[in-house]
Amino acid sequence: KSPLRHKKNVSHISEFTDNSTFHRTLGYNINKQKNTVSRVIICSGKIYFDLIEEKEKINNDNVYIIRLEQLYPFPYEPLALELEQFKDAELIWCQEEPKNMGAWLLVRDYIQWTLKYIGAKNKEIMYIGRNPAASPATGYAKRHLAQQKAIIDQVFE
């Protein structure tokens, strides 16, 4: 087991065989009750696993999480199919990197175009993550963990 991957980042061998395909987006909801969703979180990378871990822990049906597995070329169609189910929901991009780093600056306009394309009520995507910084890391483990907890708490408040 690699210490560099999240414990939930695992796949069964069957997911790589028997006509399997690459999914450009991965949607996650515990109970699959889409009519209770009021907030959609879009993210990429490891924070996805932190978010689903918290979602399961607090048993939150109001938040739907979408992980972008491909950032470029941007997966307009798969994302539109996911978001069409939640046209009235609040849309948020979440990342653990500072706002001026990570995928936010790349995906923001693509996601907003997708929201307009599907006729979503909210055509602006909001941001939850670290404030802009000169360095991608805080340099202090306790500060990093506190910031990570604050991001997760803000998603589910």
C-alpha cells in the first residue's frame, strides 16, 4: 500500500477489463436521491476522497460531488449530463490548492459556459479553497490540516 494515495482511491481489476471505459467525470451521492440536492461540488484530485469521506460521516444528502477526471480537453458533455440533474442547485468548485494555483483558473470559464449551456439557474460557479498564496504548501503541517478542515467544513455548512 502506497502512503501517497488516499485509502479510498482503489479500483477492482474488473474496472480495467471487460469493455471498461475512461470516465471523464465521476458523480457521487450516498442515497442517489437527486431531488434533495441543493449544492453540487465539482473538484479534481485527492480532495474528492476527503469530501466523500466527510459526506458519508455526516450522512449528507444535500450535497452531490462531481470529480473531474480530465481537465483538458474539458469534458463539456459528461459534465453537462451530470449537471442537468441539478439545474437549481448551488454550484461550487472546491480545491485544496491556493486559489491562484490548481485547476480553478483553468476550469472556471469552462464550467460557467456549461452552466449557461444547460440553462442552470445559477450561471456562476463559486470557489471554496485556500486563499491565493505564493507557495502551494503552508510549510506547517498543523496549519495545512486546519485549512483542509476549514475547506471541508465550508462545503458542508
